[in-house]
Amino acid sequence: GAVVSQHPSRVICKSGTSVKIECRSLDFQATTMFWYRQFPKQSLMLMATSNEGSKATYEQGVEKDKFLINHASLTLSTLTVTSAHPEDSSFYICSALERTETGELFFGEGSRLTVL
Amino acid sequence: AQSVAQPEDQVNVAEGNPLTVKCTYSVSGNPYLFWYVQYPNRGLQFLLKYITGDNLVKGSYGFEAEFNKSQTSFHLKKPSALVSDSALYFCAVRDRSSSNTGKLIFGQGTTLQVKP
């Protein structure tokens, strides 16, 4: 299957700093990518839908200015957690949509963010 | 509204015994149904999907799932469990009308514990 690379896998930062997480589709073009947040032993919560060349669509309750999403190319979407605080600590997962008839989704390996 | 329910937080089974992880769904039309597995601190791995055709779907690692339209269920099964199957399992649904958007709705997840 197709490969989605997510980087970094782990990041620790100080409160008030910004952190960028990258999501790349390695062998296919993804006009749409999704960003999820997952709390321990819980399901994935969709944060936003990232569309290449346009503004991201955020789910209700997700702060746009807090979680900046950029999808500048067909293979790269980035999530920037701005002015991070300890409550932003979480596991963030991206997925990329491959343009087939059934719209196959492929997931990155996730990024563990810890804000001190 | 679309929804997915996984009624069991945890399923315990002895190695070599058959396992079942339950999933029911609610969508307005005909669904695409998926099962994913997640190991600790990793992204989601695709197991299998139901799109159309035979109600019994075979997937990776010996897993299979049966689509039951009348019961709106898509239970995951395996004839003989392995200790290495211990992980977190997610059922997901996507309305066919949203196939181009790729937006998945996930269940709460079920932890499978296989004991030697």
C-alpha cells in the first residue's frame, strides 16, 4: 500500500513555543489530508481537513489560530501547534487520501507531542 | 448523522481461541466500512474494508469481517488468536456520498488482549 510519512515521531517543547509536524505522501499525490488528535486509549478525533491549495476546514471546537494547517503541495501538509501549552500534549496522526474510486486513506505513524 | 459503535472497551481471549470484535454503524446510505489496528505509539494500519459484493471480507493477518446490512454490523473476526494480535482496534465508516472527501467516522476503539 501507499506510504505516508509523518515527522517528527516525538517532540518535547517548552510551553509557549510553536511546533511543526509534517505529513508527506511518499508515492502518491494527496489533494486531501486529515489531521487527528488522539488521547490515551481513546479514539481519533478529527481536527481538520487539509486541502491542497486552499484553506483547511476545521471541525467544531478546534481553534484555527492554535492549530495552523498548511497544504502547500500535493504531497505535503503541515500542522503547526502555536504557543503550545501542556494541555496540547497529545498524539497527532495524519492521513492522506489517495484518489481512487473508493478513496483509500493511508495513515502516518503519528507524532507524540509533549509540552513541558 | 453517521456514527460507529464498538460496544466493548476490551476483549480478552486466550491464544488459539477464536476472537470477535464488535462494530455497529449508522449511516444514511450505503456505507464503506473499515477496520484498522493500532499498536502502542504507532499510526493506524489498515486491516480490511467492505465496499460491495461478498458480505464476508478477508483482510490482513488472517482477520475477516462480515457485513450484515439488516443488523448494521461489521464484526471483526479471527479463527485463532495470536498474542501478537493484542492491540487497539478501530472500526470506521464512510458514507459513499463522501467518498471523494475521505472523511472517516471512527468507533471508540476496542482493546484486544490475547493471553498465552
